[in-house]
Amino acid sequence: MTSFFAPGKLILLGEHGVVYGHPALAAAISRGVRAFAEPCSSSQLELPIGLRPPQQQALERAFAAAAKLTRHPKVSISVESDLPVSMGLGSSGALAVAVTRALLDAAGIAHPPATVEKIALAMEKEFHGTPSGVDHTTSARGAMVLFQKGRATVVKGRKPVKVLVALVGERASTRSTVAALRERQARWPRRYARVFKEIGTLAREGAEAVRQGDLDSLGDLMNLNQGLLSALQLSSDRIDAMTRYLRAHGALGAKLTGAGGDGGAVIGLFREPEPMIKRLTDEGVTCFCSQLAGPIAL
């Protein structure tokens, strides 16, 4: 049995603007999806337990699309994930990348990022219709990237960029959140275009802050981005309360990550997030930390 790991992702700066062609600063995280492959008489996928019928059907369609593009290798694939589903952490994108790598390997096809991204995108389309591409691209690169219109540039940091990820409850589907925002954008296009453009500007400035190792500037950009997301009606009382809590306890910046809505994931930028992880865990909050860029201490 062979295994293939693909990391989840978070959006550090730039949610929703990326859908309209503006840049987003995204990063691979420590948690992800692992695909296990064994020889078999045909291409098969063992469905994870607990999926609802629509999720099963979407996954089956996605796997069929990927198997076709990889010449239907004779392999049985199962998956394991430590990513929470529907929390804005790229679980479907990571699954697509892990399964794609397993299929390509079984077919004897080289799997550089560009090849993986093409097939993973076909899978993501079955999950999300018209995805921006940021999820599976970031997962395939396994790094921090500045993503815009399907193109990704790896961003390297001088200093460690560490975030705490806190889960603040269930939320509506990404599709419904995006649809509601799209309705408002269609009604007042010039107004919303200005906000999306500013969010993209924050993402570019954030990439430069990471390159320079300026964590204070990066944190301030995150706080500004959260304010704009709130103005777009994408935040909530639970999200706002967690961002305030993290800032009050040392976060340089805090914001939602992903589509937003009533719940989901909130990220806080810390120089050392471990003490806050313990504090939140003791309070019953599900959380973890991840280093997104910069040198890793040995």
C-alpha cells in the first residue's frame, strides 16, 4: 500500500475578491488528506463513512472524472482526513489533490504540480461548480502562494508565519454564501468592485510583508481585511467575538478564513501561538496551529 498526502489551505488575505479576479494570499496548512492506494482489478474509490447522499454522488462523479483523465488505472483508493469539512480549510481541494496523486502514480504518470492541478480542478468542478482554483492549487504547491486568475506565485518568508486556527461552529455551505454575495454585487456592481479591489490590494501587501518578515504589518492587514469582510456581510457574531478574543490575548491580527457565514474558521497571527492553543483548548474550543511560511526551527 502506498499513500499520498495533500495539505489543506487557508486564506490569509483576499477571500471572495479572488472569485472576481483579484489576488488572494493563501497557504498550505499542517493538516490535510491522505489517500491510500492498493492494486485492484479496476479504478475504485472507497467512500468515506458519514457522507450525505449528495456528497457521495459528487465524490463519485469527481473520482470518475479523475480516473478518466488518468487512463483508469487499476487501483483501489481510500482516504483519511484530519480536516474539518465545510470550515473553509480546503478539505475538498486536498482530497482532490491526494486522490489525483494516487491515480497518477498508479497509472505510471509523472505528477508535477501542473499535472496534479489540472486533474484536481476537474474534481473540484464536481464539488463546487466553478471554483476559483485557489484551494487545490495551494494544496498541490504545499506552500504559501499569491493566487490570481489561476496562476500562483510561491511566497517565501524571512520569519516564521504562525497562525492559530479556531473553529467557531457550523456554517452555511460555501455555495449559498457566495450566491448571496453575488446577488448584492450584481445589484451594486461599482460599489462592490471597489471593496474587492481593496481586498486584493491587501493580499499583495500581505505577500510583501511576509517576504520582508514584517509580522506587525501582516497582522494589521489581516485586521483590515476582516473589517472589509464584515462590511460584505460575511462575518457573524461568533466570528467577531473570536477575532476580538484572539487580539485581546496577543494576536497581531485575526480574521475569518474561507467563505465566512455564521461560523467556520477564524485565524489569529501569533509569534508564538502555543500558549493560546492551550488556553482555548481548556475552554473547549477546537483549535490547532500551523506554520505557513518562513524558516522552521530544528
